[in-house]
Amino acid sequence: MQNRVRYYVDEHIGQAIVKGLFARGVDVVTAKESGLLGAPDEMHTKWAKSESRVIVTRVDDFVRLHAAGFGHARIVLVSQHSTIGETILGLMLIYQVLNASDVVGQVEFI
């Protein structure tokens, strides 16, 4: 599929999830890699949008930004109770079914 979804994971998403996505060929960048470790949520959101990346987080503050009209490519809020496997499966489903142009301005829950 052309124009694949690309992920941006904040510091609240574990490395096992990042490694699992990477092993499956998914383009994923971490907050650390982007130089935004510890930055305010608004900065993460702006950077991810500028790079057309879907934000993956466990922090519901990003959903509040969405509700306030703060622009983004897409946000995936991962439940605190989702296992590593469930999270990877959910993110892979989004990756396999959608393309980057399908994901603008939406919020998904895993």
C-alpha cells in the first residue's frame, strides 16, 4: 500500500512495542529519537503533525488537545490495561487498513 501510516511514540510507550512494530517493517520514531523527550504535549503534537506521523500514547492529555481543536495527524490512545501484544495488534491493524491520508485529525483507542 502506498502512503503508509507512520508512527510517533511518546515516552509512555514501551520499547517492546517499538521493537515489535519495527520488526514488522513499520516506520516508527520515538520521542527520544526526535529530541522531544520531556517536551510539552503541544510540542509532540506539532512535531508529529509536521512529519505526518500518528501519535501513539497512553496519556489522555493528547485527547484533550484534540477536543480543544489542536491539529494533529492522528492520535492513538493506548489503554493502561492493553498488553504489549494487544497494542502491537491494534497498531498493526491501523497500519494495514489505513493509509496516511485516511488518518488526519482522528482519535483511535486501543
